[in-house]
Amino acid sequence: MKALVTGANGFLGFCLVRQLLERGYEVTAMVRKPHPPFESMDVTTTLGDIRSFDRVFEACAKQDLVFHTAAISGIWGPWKQFHGTNTIGTRNVVEACRQHQIKRLIYTSSPSVTFDGHHQINTDESAPYAKNWLCHYPHSKALAEKYVLEANDDEIMTCALRPHLIWGPGDHHLIPRLIQRAKSNQLRRVGDGSNLIDTIFVENAAVAHIQAAEAMKLGSPVCGSAYFLSQDDPVNCWDWINEILALVDLPRVRRSISYQWAKRLGHTLETIHYLFNIEAEPRMTRFLAAQLAKNHYFDISRAKRDFNYQPVVSNDEGMRRLQQALLSESL
């Protein structure tokens, strides 16, 4: 079975490549620049940007299925950047699959496509897309997800997976950023510290992608559907952050700011950055304030039912593996 993984050098994409190889798939990795770890792996690498239809079309040749994980993430930046990669790039992938008669496309979406700044408590897939977007990332991902799901028909089977807050060894964004902010004394608890959130260990997210792909067949409920994914074990946001800081002997977050103040600060900083064309991400935004203060956890019954998803790595085991990785990096 030949599988293409876009964004294969990303955190989730690289883990997915490894798991596909372990299961005997013949893997092609589409990346924008060479990724040295692939040199020692039985992987075919193709260079290209998903914003280029020609490059995507070439990468999709002779593939049996496509895992589309490539995306621009973040809470700040121009709409053209997010829309070009996340929305237009995804349309390129769908059309290339269709022209090559590839039967299965698994799209990595985000739970933020339903997030408008309010609490999400045991939210399931019946939740509509947000109407008030707090940043460009979820908006561009929602447009892409909608396009993917509407493309599902008798010629191409599609689904969208929404893993929430992916973490684990090999993460070069979320965990390092938390640690760096803590070291520079820039972390502040937002809100009263009682909010519960869902997370997902990277290996569990990768397993879910493969399970969804292998469950795809005409008439399957997976086709044309979206799925929330998590550890199925919500955690207190700030206890979880403090647990990560403790892995590297950093103190707990002690200082705090109310959600309303954080929201106002975010709006003010966004305005200043926009008016003065400051490219750097504001230290606080309205989206970040809401993510740090609100509940957002999900009902994953649908994924359990339709493709038998179950987390294979627990929170405790994930933390143990993360600590080992962080200790190794510090040596």
C-alpha cells in the first residue's frame, strides 16, 4: 500500500511516517525542504510546497492514499499566508487526488474550527463551525475541512480528523515555547485556573489517522465525516502546564491575570501590531486568552465507534516519555 504524507517533516507528520513504515506501507514524504532523518529511513522524499498544484500533482502520482497533515499553524500572521497554505493548499491536494483517482484522503483538521471563544464542554461533532473567528488559523482550516468533506463521493473517500493539542517527544513548538516563556518569567495563568482541556499524545494522533484510513470503504460512516480526537482524559490546563514545567525543574506558574484583562490586552496588542505592521506575534491575543482560560474538551465517542479509536499511550506514560526526551536534549 502506497501512502503519501504531506507535511511529513512536521511533528505529527513525522510520527505518522514512522508508524506507516512499521505497518509495512510504502511511504512518500512531501516536504518543503530536505529532512535529514529521512536519509536513514526507507522513505521516498519529494520536495514541494502544497500551494503549487503542479508539485502536489506530481507527489500524488501512483499513490493509494494520502494523509494531508501539512499546514501553517499559529495565532498571528497575514490572512494570505494561512489561506494560501491551509485552504488553497488543501484544495490542491483534493484535486490532485481526484485526478490521480486516489480513493482515500485523510485530512488533519483542528478542533479550533468550532471555537469562537466560549467554553466547549464535552463538545461533539454536531457543533457548527465558528462564526466569529479570533484568528486566521481556525478560519482557514475550517474552509479547508469543509472543502474536504464536501469532496467525499463514490470516486474519493475523505474524512477530517481534529486532534486537540498534540504533544510529546519531538515537539519543537508547544513544549519548548512553554519552557522558554517560563524561563523568561513571561508565563501568567489566565483566568481562575479551573478550566479543563483535552490533549492528545502524538503517537495516539498518528494511530488514529491510520485507523481512520483503514476503516474507509464505500458506505462506511467514516467517509465524509469529521472526528474530534484526544486522550479521552481531560486535564486541568494549568496543572498540566505545571507538570510539564516540573519535568525540567522549573517552578509552578504563580502569577495570574483575569480572562477579561487578558482579552482586553490581547485586543490592544493585536491592534498595535496591525496598525504598525509588526510581524512578530503579540505576547497575548484574544484567541490565546480564550484558549488559556476556557474549558475545551470533547466527546470522542464517534471516533471510538466508527474506527475503534482508543489511546494507546496514557497521559502518565506520555509524560514519562516526554521527560526522558527532555533530559536527553539537555545532556
